[in-house]
Amino acid sequence: MTLSGDPLVRLAGLEISVRDAQGQDKIIVRDISLEVQPGEVLALIGESGSGKTTIALSMLGYTRGACRISGGTVEVAGHRLDGLPEARLRGLRGRVVSYVAQSAAAAFNPMLPIMRQVIEPALVHGLMTREVAEDKARGLFRALALPRPDTVGDRYPHQVSGGQLQRLMAAMALITDPALVIFDEPTTALDVTTQIEVLKAFKAVVRDLGTTAVYVSHDLAVVAQIADRICVLRDGMVQEQGRVEEILFLPRQDYTRALVAAAAARVPAAPMPDLPRDAGDPPLIQMRDVVAGYGGVDAQGNPQVRILGGVSFAIERGKVLGVIGESGSGKSTLARVVAGLHAPASGRVNLDGYTLEGEIRHRDKEQLRRIQLVFQNADTALNPAVSVGEAIGRPLTFFHALRGTDRKAEVVRLLDLVRLPAALAGRLPGELSGGQKQRVNLARALAARPDLLLCDEVTSALDPVVAEAVLDLLIDLRRELGLAYMFITHDIGIVRAIADEVMVLYGGVPVELASHEALEGPLHHPYTRLLMASVPELRPGWLEAANSAFSCGSSAGAGHAAGCRFFQRCAISRPGLCDVLDPAVHVGAGQTIACHLGFDGLQAAPRIAQGAIPA
Amino acid sequence: MIAKRVGGALLTLFLLSLVVFAMSLLMGGDAAEAMLGQNATPEALAGLRAAMHLDQPSWQRYLAWLGGLLRGDLGVSLITKLPVSTLLAPRLLASLQLAGLTAAVSVPLALFLGILAAVRRGSLLDRAISMATIGVVSVPEFVIATLMVLIFAVRLHWLPALSSSRDFSSLHDVVRVFTMPVLCLACVVMAQMIRMTRAAVCDALDSSYVEAARLKGVPPRRLVLGHALPNAIGPIVNAVALSLSVLLGGVIVIEVIFNYPGVARLMVDAVSTRDLPLIQTVAMIFSAAYLMLVTSADIVAILCNPRLRHR
């Protein structure tokens, strides 16, 4: 820590407590002391519930709901914020300290044009005239690399993408040249390919303006790119503070070490040996040319809104297919089609060679039993009024007619299988942690003794350390039970760790299908390359080196009817070909790619060849 | 989208005309019976029915009536032999005066109280407003009206018990005539509007964008009026429209209690004499007014919402 000059932010012994329904105060943040020097970016990192956002908001003199600052001092740019009356705080907020929220989509008022909201801080503080403010805003839009900077302000929030809104929110925070900007998980809600663009824009603007910032995040790799120092929080207390390199490479606390380990690239699990099968056996599950969507079906069998456009794949017994793609790529719909929750408009799903009915109510009990779905969000997937034992027991009775002591014994065995103590059977979901809930969710699916588990983003809502443990459990279970998984995720790192085969979806179409080995190989669809190159790595300087040569243009425009869906974002597309014809599917060793360039063309494309995947 | 709403309203109005006509058929008895009384001979009844076209099949009578409505010819009252429009015009004006005054008093007051309660959520004032609205909404309007008459007219002699006077020569007269009916109606109508306004504004105040605006240093007044209120307009306008349509029903009871010479009284009288053309027309007026209110609320909500406007 530099000792030269006065720090811009100084928290000393900060304590924040929340008043519960009984009027009792409970301390949620205690004894926080930290400083931020002018021009420095400090990252607050921790899991959900670690108090990172609460601490960051205290630097605006703000506490949410029933929280209040119950001890210590908060000093920002020479102002004592704790205990300052609301009217005085109002004069500082947006002028001296400003805030970039986690979800700009929610933080922009949907009823007002963007420009009016962006310049509002400058106007309410009487800092400049409307004309000057609008000019300045357009300058910031340009600095943040927003498309159409001169007119984007006339739009309404629903008319621009999430990544753009996040940058517009940064412009709003910077319009008053505040002494301090709080970034509260500003890229967490974005797809990786969008996140990298937004991070680059933030970093450039923070560097050029010399902004002092506090950056709240749970993602160590993101923080490594943008911060100078890191403060690790847990349960409302500081675990460790230090320069980025110290935290990443010389962590002193066990907890920090676990965080770093969870953020590091996983070592792929050893591949599963093939299960014995006859040569003529059909695959466990096979999808053929499935088209699915919403709205009525036209004469050609195409739905009005097409979500999946001709998807085919097969999963053998005991194998794992990873499905990867950004939000809106149709991953979840794919799982819903297999589960029978979304009937396809055309195409077939076969189980052991027999075609399954599209709708779940037409499938027989045995078919239902063999395919089980694990939902993304265990919080909402578990009925809060049903005990853990009952939640796991119901499928036991339904599928296997188990009752009484038999059922109890089986529930205990399943809890043991997901590494939970038997005592949990009597608890309600509300009494469990996020990781425990997800394990119960998993045990409930296993109770049916399925052959195929559809795992839809099962680790996305969990904190990194917990997600890591759940992933390890899934790998073990597969080994113990010989289960096949369809593993849906947006995180290519997870796919690398668990999948035997990977399908990359873009705009509802598989652009690449690759075996585990082929995925590590050099040749990929441009979108796969972009995905791989966009995953932040745990080393400072990655962001600057990250090559975005695979992409031009940011907003996903997968709406056009003909041609390659990736056309608008592809840096090596061939206009006149790629935007007219659907790409042919090229088959290579353990790999198929839907790209007009083919394997030879992809190899020849110079920038792609150089833009090596960071090892 | 707006065209769709208006088209939907017109279609509904047409269906309603069918329902209104069918209901009037179901009422049993007809104007001939009502006019001639108990001692009518069958021959006299038949003659009168023929003269009134009551002997035609009902679908013919419906088409004739609908055609007349579309041409603006509301028919002739079976009882008084006067054109329905002549009977209706002064009564409609009187009812509109009553409803208009009530709306003019209740809507701004309700919005003000609703927003105030939302901003001061959890305060003594908020709880007082909540209690009062629940209390008022759970008492039927005829009880309120009767109590008011008891207190202000019978005990205190401040106001006349009946509002049938049409003498508006001074402001004093106007106040004397309208105070009690308007107050009564306002009580009924406001409670709902206050509660809906409070809920909508509370929702908006809890949102992320209001928190974000607060963290920009936006002062409270602008926070409520500039950020929260635009988002609450949709629900509020709908609550206002629904409440004002309650006025239509409330008007009947209130006009009868205060002997106020409005459309609703006319309708009640027409029902007792089986004056079908009059009943049908008044019913259609009530229906059209209701649809107009609800449809315009939808249109306002669409126009105020950029997500619906820019599609």
C-alpha cells in the first residue's frame, strides 16, 4: 500500500447491522477498515452474503432496507458520510461518488429515454447546462465504444442490449467527473463474449480519466484484469487485502487459496472408459433434426419464432454431452425438448432407438423415469413447504412404489450419495445453503434411477467454491452410477472439465460438435474460438492481450432467415456467401463444423491462426 | 395496437347490444300489459301490441332497434310517446354533471392521497389513510348516503335532503344541491383509487431504477414524480377507469336516494313501466360509457409506455 498522500476513501472499523422483524439488531458487516488511494481501483471480492455490496454502498452513505451503519466511519473525498443527513448525502451522491449497478437493465427507468437519465446527475446537481451535458455524454458514449454514440441516447432502455446498457450506465456514473465510482458486479449478468467488450471499455475509460474506483465482484479472473488491489471478504469481515499479484500468486489465507483454486482452470477429469455395448445398439438418446419454437406452425412445419433450427446429436450410455452457448442460443429449450416439456415442431427424439412422444403426458412412466431434469435454480425448483426427505421420497414412491421404512432407507442412501448427512431429511429447503439445496435437487433426480440426467446450468447460481464441489460430485456420480449427462452451461471451462463431447449452439443451430480431444485442437468454428478467447484468465494483463479478432460487431443479430447465424459477428465471413446460404457441415476427426470456410478455409484464415487460444 | 383495442371495444359493444336486448325480453310482461293494467281484455292487448310492433318476432325488433341506434334514432318511449332522445337529453346532462363533479373532486384527491401514502409508507399518515379507505369501501353507498342525510339534513339542517332542485342561480345553490351526492359517490370511488395508486407507486419506489436514481442524488420530489410515477401510470389509469365505472352503478342508488333527476332515475322508472326502448337505450349508454372508460385507460397506458409504443 502506498503511503504517499491522503487516501480518497477511508473506512475505519465500519459496522453495519440489520434490524429483523423482532426489532433485534444483527451485525452483518463488522470491523471493516480499508483505504483507496486516488487513481486506484480496489476490488471487493467475496461470495454472496459476504457483505461486499453492502460495504460498497456504504461509500455512498447508503444502506438498503432495514440496514444501517451502526459503527465506525466512512470517509470519501474528505466528507464523513456516516451519520450525514439525507439532504447532505444527496448533494454528494452522483457528484462525488457514483454507482454502476449489477443489472443496468433494471437500473435504467424503462419509461424514460436514455439520454435524459444519463445526464440527470449533472442536471440535478446543477453542474452544467443540458446542452453541455448531452455533448459530454456523447463523448463518453464514444469513449466507451458504444455503437451509434450520437443517437443511442434517444433510445429507450428496452431498445438496446444488456452489454450496451451496462456501458451507458457507466457513462451516467462518469458524467459528473466523480471522485469515486462504485462498480457493483457490472458484468456478472452478461455473456462472456459481451463481458470482454464491456470490461475493455471500462478499463480504457478508467485509465484515461484516472478514475478512482471500487469494483465489486465474485469473479477473481475479472477482478484480476481491472483492479490494482483486492480485498477478500467473507461473512462481513475482511479476510485479506493486497495487490492483485499478492492475492493471486501468494494468498496467505486458506479461504483466499480456495477462491484462487476455484477460479483457476480445471484439470479435465479422466475420460470414462466406454461401457460395454453391442455394435448394433442404438445410442441412449438421439435427436434428429429437431426444430422447436413458439407460435403457430406454418405449412413447412416451421414455428413463428424459431428457437432451435435443426439440431441433431446422440449421447451414448454413460457419456457426457456438453451443450454450450450464450443466453438465447436455445440451450434450455433443447433440454426441455428432451424432457418432453416443449414439444418440437418437427424432428424426433429417440430413447434407445424408440421415438419419444413430444409431450410429456404422452410418454410412459418408464420413459419418464429414465430421463430426469435438474433445474438451474434449486431455490425455485424445491417446494419451500416440502421437507427434503419428502421431496426425495416422492419420486421413490411414484417410480418404485417404495413406502415406509424402505423409502426412508433409500432417502438416506441418496442423501449419502450426494454427500449430505441423513439428518437433513427432516429439514425444509429454506434451512439449507445454496450448495446443499442443489445437492438435494440432484438427489431428487437420482431417486428415479435415471439413465440420463439433463443438467441445466446446475452450477451457475452457486458461488465458485461451492460450484466446484458440486461439479466434482457430478463427476464422481457419473463414475459410480454410469450415468449419461446432457450438461448445459455457458461456461466453457466447465464443459472442458466434464464433457466427452461438446456441442456449441449459436442462434439455435449447432455450429460445432467436437469430441473432448478435438475441443483442445487448433481448428474451430469462429464462434467457438470467440467463446474460448473470451473466458477471463486468472492473470493480470490477459484483457489487453485477449484477441478479439474473431468478432466484429457486438449485438447478437441471429434473427435473419437465411445464411450463417454468426455472419454479423464473424470477422472472417464472406459476404455474398455466408449471409445467403446456410453453411454446409464439414466433418473432421472427432469434429463437425458448420462453416462455409471448411477446415481448410479456417486453417488458412490468417488472423484466426494467429489468435491462438491462450494456453 | 390501439386500433386493436378500439376494434375490440366496438365488438364488445355490439355483443352487449344483443345481451341488453335479450335481457329486456327476459324481463317478462310488456308495455301493453303495464299500460292497460289488470283489467285489460285480450283483444285490447293484441291491438295495442300490434300498434307498438310488439307482435313482431324478436329478431326483427332487434334489427329495427339496432338500425335506429346506428342512425341516431333512439326510438319513441312506449309510455309517454315522446322520442327517447327528448326524454334522455336533460337527464343525461344532469347525470353527467353529477359524475363529472364527482370525478373532478375524487380523482385528484385520490391520486394525491395515494401517492402521499406510498411516499410515507409505514407512517401514521399511511396507516390512517389505509384504515379510512378500508372502512369506507366496506360500507355500502346507501348506508353512507342515508347517514349523511340523517346528519346534514335532518339533524343539522345544513343541506336539503333532496337534490331535485334545478335552480343554479348562485354558487350557493350549486353547493347545496351537489354536496351530498358528490361526497357520497366520491367516498365509494376514491377508496379503490387510493389503494391502487399507493400499491403502484410503492412498487415503483422499490425498484432498482429508483434506487439507482436515488444514488444519483435525485431529490425526493423528482424521484417520485419523475421516476416512480411514470411507471405507475398504467395501473393507476386502469384503477381510475374502473373506479369511475363504479360511479355508473353508484349513480343509480345515489340518484334514487337523493331524488336526483338523472339518467339512472329515468332507468328505474322505465323498468317499472316496461318501457323497453327507454330501458334499452339507457342500458346501452351505461355500457358504452363503461367501455369508453376502460378502453381509454388501456390507450393511455399504451401511449405512456415506450415498450408498447415503439413496437
